[in-house]
Amino acid sequence: MMKQVTYGQLRAVLEGIGFAEDRRANGVALEHRDSDTIFLFRPYQPEDAVRPADVFVVQKLLDERGLLEPTAFEALLTKAPA
């Protein structure tokens, strides 16, 4: 796994596979309606580092839901702009 992932990188990967962001004052949600998958986060800004535990949970659920394999997830994170 990458040492540091920004929210902007994570959001770019998720939006690239069909997630939509819903931003509110108390947090942010990224939802993929077709698979009934939703990720809830504190109100990160694009340049904020995402907690490693949050990145792990996203990677695990994407794999479990058949949306993105772990190696593909890591590759996309590496390519996503910081």
C-alpha cells in the first residue's frame, strides 16, 4: 500500500468506477448505487491525507463487492493526481 493517500486521490479512483460524492458540513459520502456501496468519511479536503485504516476498508470492500481488485486499486491510486 502507498505510504500516504490523499482524499483527492481516493475520490478520483472511486469516481472513476462510478461512485458519486455527496458532501455535507459534517462529512462526505461516496456512493455506488448499482452495488449498494457507500463510504462515509469526515469532511476531508482534497489535499488531506486519508487515514490508512480508511484506505484499507475501501480496498477490502471494493474487492468483496467485485468492483475492483486490490492490485488494480493500488495501481489507480498511484496514477491519481494528489
